[in-house]
Amino acid sequence: MKGKIFIIEDEASIVQLVQHNLEKEGFVVSSSLNGNEGLKELKKFEPNLLLLDWMLPDLSGIDICKNIRRDSNFKNLPIIMLTAKGEEEDKVKGLESGVDDYVTKPFSFNELSARIKAVLRRSDPKVVANELTFEDLKLDRIEKRVFRADKEIQLGPTEFRLLEFFLTNPKRVYSRDQILETVWPNNVNVESRTIDVHIRRLRQSINIEGKKDLIRTVRASGYSLI
Amino acid sequence: MKGKIFIIEDEASIVQLVQHNLEKEGFVVSSSLNGNEGLKELKKFEPNLLLLDWMLPDLSGIDICKNIRRDSNFKNLPIIMLTAKGEEEDKVKGLESGVDDYVTKPFSFNELSARIKAVLRRSDPKVVANELTFEDLKLDRIEKRVFRADKEIQLGPTEFRLLEFFLTNPKRVYSRDQILETVWPNNVNVESRTIDVHIRRLRQSINIEGKKDLIRTVRASGYSLI
DNA sequence: TTAATTTGTAATATTTCTGTAACATTAAAA
DNA sequence: TTTTAATGTTACAGAAATATTACAAATTAA
């Protein structure tokens, strides 16, 4: 079962892009272009998550947040705020007023989608898929287990996240930088070659008993899951 | 296995109270604030029991009841009706239209919970077990007893709640924060490392005589019941 | 009240994980 | 073939996370 997402955002082009893509992913989406109306509609709609623009013509994001958190029925509604580049201060205020995550405009839909799922996974796991599979590889996000050909495999936390990352987009090649950005906690600085070592560790763990190597090295580009 | 309960009730505050508490008891709960939509969602959700408000803005409880009883898939769905004080006549009508029990508002959650269990025990005994089990572990919520391999085990109150929590969702990994939120009384502030100590105490108690450890440590994530 | 049990924390021990550097190997370019 | 660049492999020290222990404060039972 996929969840319901409500969008409050005044740039129609963004709403359109996001709404369309989320619906393609199976979410039920409703939206409003302004704050006051949005609040009312939202409460009727009862979403599992709210995407909230921080700079609205009528109401500020903070006001909306406060209103929502005050309403006992929506106290726990996960909120992701959309903020324009550089409004660092807003991020702080946002996180203080109980926002769950934020995405800086301009953003790629993939980035937004990943954050939505991460937030939902925490707050409302049943609305989001928990098993990732590829060929005979299976990763369970809830139980934090990995299997290859039905045999359980032990992975360290970083290898787990790395595999999780590859599994969300099999076959796609990622550069070391992209991997770093996504798999490592923000503002951590690690040598890009470090990834090679983790790739090796991951390979060693998942390529059991003569099973073929599921990780492909793409010289000068990066790595991918086959 | 705990059952699924659907709620059709237009007072959001009641829905929230009931839903939250039922979920805490391990039921899977879904709800709707109005009759027509509720009927549709209910049929998708396939609950083991329905809590039905008798006075809805759009459809009357009777109509919903009739609709349900006419549908061969839900002919036997147990229904508990929620009725406002003094509407004696409704009770009669309700029982006539095949309601299994009724609860008069305002009600305490405990009262409702007891009735739900009573009705389920009659109609679908396997969903109400007051006993939670996992492998050779057994916990009786009523008698507050715990057994491993049929030998009784003494647990302190906190260890009991902790084990109870794990047993409602075996295999699932919980972070220390999640454990804290659920197992500890609200607004108590305890160090997150404290959980490690309680985990140890729990382990020490339930892993008797060389029996395997039933609690799994998942580095960087938390703990789970195997 | 006293005794017994339970609880949270801090201190210490242990285990596991991580990042890096150094060296080896492989593939591409010259 | 030789050279060069990129990736593979290994070992290891420091870091991080968890396990264990002991103890004092708080709670409950006797």
C-alpha cells in the first residue's frame, strides 16, 4: 500500500513535476498553491506526508508547521520542507519547528523521492516498500538482513548502506562522488579511494561460493550493480 | 498474530485515541472519517473487526451494516458499534441489524479494548491471544508471566515491557530511540545507552542454559528479537 | 522502618568497523 | 613493448559501537 502525499507550494511548475512523478510511483497526491487553503484541504485529505514550500505568498512555512503540530490529529504528520538555495537560516528554523527533512531547490525528483521514502520509512513503514531485490540478492530494510541465494549474509553498516544504495537503482553506474554523497553521512570527508575498499568488502561478502560477481567496475566512471 | 481493525467514525479525536492505543496493543488499524469512503476502504483493508460510529454525517450505521451483511465476503465481519449516550433505540436497531456489541460514548479505552477482545475471541480466536510467543518464548500479558522452553522466567517491569515490545514485532529492528519512545513512559528522559543495559538484563534472563540468544544486535541500527 | 528489588548512569572492557597508506595488478595509451 | 593511470588487495591503527560491571539512588515489599 502506497501512501498519500499533500503538497503546498506556489510554483505551479514544481507542483506539476512532483505530483506527476509521485503519482507515477504509486502515491496518491493532492496539492494546493497557497497556505491557508492548503491547510484546510490537507486536513480533509489526511496525507501520510506533507511537502511544504517555505516561502508562500500568504502564510509562512513556520506558521503552517505550527498549526499542524498544534492539531492533535496531525501532530505527527511528517513534513519535508522545500527551501530555496542559500536560505540556510530557514533550515535551522525549519528543523526547530519540527520539520522532518528539507530539500533545497532546485532539486532532482530522484533526490526528493529518496528523502520522501526515507522519512516515510521512519514514520510509517507500511506505506513504503521494504524489500529490495536484484537477481538472487535480497535486502530487507526492516529486518536489516541481506540474502544471496537464500543464504543470509552479514554486512557491516557501511556495506549495508552501500548495497541498499545500489539496489535502489540496479544497473546504473555511480561515480565515487555520487556514492560518497548518498551513502556517507553528510559533511563527512573521506578519501574517494576508500570506496574501492568498501566495494571490495561488499564483493567479498555477497559473492559467495563461486556465485558471479554482482558488482561491475566501470573504469573511469564508477561502479554499478551488474 | 494480531488482527486488523477498521474504524469508521467522524470524530477525529476519538479515531486518534482508539487507533493509537490499538496499534500499541499490536493491532493493525486503518480508519475513515465518513461512511461512503469508509465502506470502500474497509473492503480493501479486509479487517477482522469493524468499529462503527452510529451517527455519521453521510451514511447511517444501519445502512453500513446492511451493506456489509449483504456482501458475501464480509457477511460475518464482527461489528462493534459506537453510540452516543442515551440513544437506546439505536442499540436495539443495531443489534437487530446484526451488530455484535456496542459501546456507549464516552468510553474508556480499556472498556473498548475488552469488548473488542471479547468479540474477537468468539469470532476469530486466533487474533486475540493475550499470549505473545516467538519460538520457545511465551509471554502472557494478562498474567504477566514469561516462559522460555516452558520454564518460567522472572523479569523486572522494564524488562517485561521491553520483551513485550519485541514480541509484538519479532524480527524487526528497532533503534534505541524507537525503543525508548515505546517502552518507556512518555516524557521520561533516559540515556539511550541505558537501553543496552536493559538489553543485557533481558538477555541474561531469557537465554537460559545454553539456549541460543534470541536478541540480535544490529550494529548502528538497534536490536531485534532474532 | 528495614530489606529487597529495580533502575539509570558512569566507567571500563571488548568487539567490530573504518579509513588510509602501501603495494600489486590490470587495462589503456603511447 | 613500455609507460601511465586506474583499480584491486592487504594490513593495520585508531575510532566507534556495544558489552559488561559496579554502584548509588529510587522504588517497592516486608
